[in-house]
Amino acid sequence: MDNDRSASTAPVGNRREFIRGCLAAGGAALAAATTSRPAAARETYQRPPEALGLLYDATLCIGCKACVAACKRANDNPPEFSTVDKLWDTPLDTSGYTFNIIKMYRHGTMQTKDAEENGYAFMKTSCMHCADPSCVSACPVTAMTKDPTTGIVAYDADACVGCRYCVVACPFGIPKYQYDSPTGKIGKCELCRHRYQNGHYSACAEVCPTGATLYGRTSDLLAEAKRRLALKPGSLTIYPRGNLNGGPDQSYEGYVGNYKQHVYGETEYGGTQVLKLSAVDFEKVGMPYLSPKSSASTSETIQHTLYGGLLMPFAVLGAMTYVAKRNVSRAGEAPPEAPGGEGR
């Protein structure tokens, strides 16, 4: 019986010793890393001075989805069907082939636009082009990059290995994997950067009939957003359309909405280059409340601390090797005899 008990408890003891060894080695490595080469927590990156982006004003949106169709054409994306008849493009969310979509908030009788009670409202969903994007930080092969001048978060399909770390890292759930692609591509908005050389800009802003989506430098878009927030609800003002920083004047006179006094994207997640205004609570229209600090700055600090000089991997590997060798040595020893002779 004692021999059986010894045999059954040996693996438990080995596991405990293994865990203790790993923890001890990890603690030693962490102490060595933090004392020999302390990793200072980096600050959240800021938007480039000439960053380009969009201002989406939900109170001006009429839900026509012209922006969705224009985005599809500009990026040569196929339609996606959510109805049985498959008569037209009806995506329910962004995907590897739908980079921009208009969603709808509904409540009660839906009698009044932009009202939280018995009302409805629209919200545009697309890449936010974060100042400190987690997708760029998480990508191990620099398939995701942020332009130092325009700030556009771009994707290089040739560099991508299909790991989908960017999909997991994004707090807005924007990068989407094309699961039907044999090459494993990611799909996301890139602000139509491929159209700039021809004098065009983001297709969604080009076609928007009400100026609900406005293109331009993020600094100027932020100033325009704050101008609107300072106006009295119901008063008349001039709304620009298209490109805020160039092109023909397409402005028109319209009534000011009853805005929530906040520009979404000004500070969220360290700031984004796509800004939003709404008369309905942002969380209710699908925009998460995020701290002003990006998770990329925190995760990179932890990684650099633990893996600086490869101390942590080598320490853990050493602990595993030590425990494995000791277990092999013990396995070669003759088992103790049972009390009273040869046992059962």
C-alpha cells in the first residue's frame, strides 16, 4: 500500500516542484530585468499634427447608407447578404468585406429622431484610426502600420501572416479576417488612402448628402465639432460638406441638434482621428466608453519589462530543464521495497 501511495503522490510532488521552480526563476528574472534595465512606462502616443480623419455627426445622418455603398465601390468589395432573397447588399456589421456601416438605435415607438426615449438614431461604424492603435502594437510582422504624417492606420496584406492579433487587440472590434480567403487577409477602413493621388478623399465623406460624414484634418474637425456643441439646440447654422480643408464649397444651412456635450474620440483611448457627435448617449449607440490611456502603452511596458534581454524566457527554460533532469534521474532509481518483503 505504501508503495502504491508513493507512486500516486510522486507526480503531484513533481508538479509542485516544477511550479515552484518556474515561479522562482520567473521572479528572479523579473527582479533582474527591473533592476538592471528598468522599463519605464511609455506615454500614450498622440495624433500627428497633420493627422487626417472624419467627423461623423449623427444628428445630420438620415440613414441612407450611401456611404456604405461608396465604400464598397472604392475598395472593390463584394456584397454581403443577410436576407433570403439576396436582392441587395445587406451587411449587418463590419467584416472583411464591409469596412463601413450605419447602425441604428431604436427605443419604444421610435417617433422622434435622435431621442433616447421613444426615438431612433444612427451611428457610423468604421476604423477609428487611433492615435496609439493596439492593432499596430500587437502585429508581430508590421502588417499594420500608422503613417507618421497622416496618422492613417494602414494594412499590408503581403506582410500579414494571418495571426489575427490585430482582431483581438482592437477595442472597437474593427479589423476583420476574411475567412474565405486562402491568403488570410484582414479587412478594414484605410480612409481611402489609395484614392488620394487622384484628388479624391474618403468615399464615405464624398457622397454623404447631408455632411454627416466630413473629411479633413483632425485638428480642424475637432474645432468644428466643438463649434457645434457651443451652439443653441434648434438654432440655424452652416454645415460644411465633403472636405473641410479643400474642394468646392458645399455648405448649407441647417438646424442644430441637441448634442451630448462630448466629442467622442477626442480623448477616448488616447484620442482617435475619427470623431463623433450624437444626441443619444454614445454607449447606447454602440460606442464603448474607454479611458484616455491606450492599452498599447501598458502592454508594451509589461512586455519590455518581462522580456527585456530575454531574461524571462531563458529563466523559465532553465527551470523546466532542471526539473526535467531531476525527474529523469529519479525515474532511473529502483522503487523502494514494500514493507515485509516483495510486496503483493
